[in-house]
Amino acid sequence: MMLPEQQTQGRSNPADSTPQRSALPLPISEAGSALGMSPEVASGPRIRRGGVYICFTLLAVLCTVLAIFALLLATPSAPGLPLLVALDISIALVAVAWWGLSHLRCYRGTPRRLVAMALWWGASASSVLAVFTAADAASEIPEKLGLPILSTAFGGAWPEEITKALGIWMLLWIGRDWWNRPHHGLLAGVFVGLGMEVYESSLYALFLGVLHPSSDVVGAASAYGMRLLFGIGLHAVFSGLVGYGIGRALWGPRERSRMWRFGQVFGWGFAGFALHFLWNISWPEPAALFAMAAVWVAGVAALATCFYREEKALRQVEGGFSEP
């Protein structure tokens, strides 16, 4: 595989070229300097094991320990079979989503280790950091303002999207020998969100499974199934949009200004946050079902449009390179 700097010099790898741009994306050194960062000198496609990698690993390991304890303590008795059921469903969901995404042009060249790291961050640090840093305090703000229907929206939306965005940025930076195009932010965001979704669904399944009158196993499967039925893929949608903004900021056209790059981060970040916020509002009946359906459709449509745009552009690049 060619280095990112080398990919701009030839036409032998059209699938890796940047689509629909008046100029090629920033080289790694220029992208870092545009955002005030100083990257290392590339010496081959590899995970960059600098300070960002160390922070990523330490946070993920610590949060993994806490996340496992949360799963084990989610029920008054030993999780046993309910935990196994939740893990089986989670593995199946990740496998299907991974298989589908791997057939996209946007995915080409992505190593499995980066996908695994994205899922790891989503299933550990994204949830744990949000809960232990700002979720409880944020949920109290609307309560004090007399707006209790917004408590879960404040407590869940912005802390979780910030922790997911942190992981996405770190993944794009330490894995920049492979993920160095704007559409790679989409991929990183979707996989981080998918990791968070399966962890949260497992936690809810164990916590609510004990409420079933006859079987914890049936209760866990039912709770997980309800999470899939009402809102499958939403965390992947939210963080996919957030990641798209980060990817565009890091690897957008070189002539773009720093203000444009920050605008991409905050613009797409706000889109992901707003959808998450609207989803978490405790809507009154009977408006709740319609509101949640509208948020889900809008989010999926927005993410699908981003992928369609990038896929179409990559097809056009491939077509241009195949012409005699």
C-alpha cells in the first residue's frame, strides 16, 4: 500500500483518490499544521504509536474494566445465560454491519485492526466517559429549569457525542496511514457508534431482563430486541455524521482555511448532536412514536446521503482513471 503522500503522485490507485475536489486533500504534514498539530514523519503504513495512541489505549483499557463491571452488576444475580444471549446478538449485529460496510468503496484499504479499535472505543470509553464525566450533571440542568422532558436529552446527547468524537479523532490520527480521506471519518464514526450501541443494548438487556415474569433469558432477549426494533443503528448514525465532519476537517482540500475546517467539525457535530438530542427527549404521548420515527428516518437519510455522495464520487474517479 502506498503512503498517503505517494498516493497523490500517480494514477495507479483510483479507488484511493479523493473525489469531487478541485484539489487533492491535505498531505499529512499540512493537515496537522492546519489544525495546530505536528505529526511524525511517515515511515510506512502502520498505527502511529505516539502520545495520542497512548492516551487512546489507556482510556480504552480503563473504561473496559469499568464497562465489564457495569455489565456484571447490571443484575442482582450472576448474568450467566442472559449475558451470553446479549453477547451473541451483539456479535451477530456487528458482523452483519461490518460485512455490509466492507463492500463499500469507502471501506477499501481499511485494516481490521482499525475497525476493532473503533468498536472497542465505542463499547468502552464512549459510554463510560460520558457517564462518569458529565451525564448526571447535564441531566440536572433541565430539571432545575423546569423542563424534565429534556433531562435524558441533555444527559445523553452532548456527553456521548463528545466522547465518541474524541475517539473518532484519535482513530483518524493514529490510523492516518490508512484512514486519510474525508469518507474515512464516516467509517470511523459508524464503527464507534456501533460499538457503543451493542454495549448499551447489552446493558439494558441485562438490567431489564430480570423484570420478565418467567425467564431472565427471555427478558434479556426481548429487551435487546426492543432496542433493535425501536432505533436500530442510531448511535452509528449520530457518530457517523460527527465523524464525517472530523474527516472533512482533517483531510479536506488543502486550499481550505482553518475556519472552514472548524466549521466542518462543529457543523456536522451539531447535526449528530441535534438528532441525538431530539431522540432522547421524553416526548408526550401520542407524539412520541411519530417524533422518534421522524428522527430515525432523518438520521438514516442523512448518513445514507453522505455515503452515497462519497461512493458516487469514488465511482467517478475510477471511471476517469479507466478512460484511455
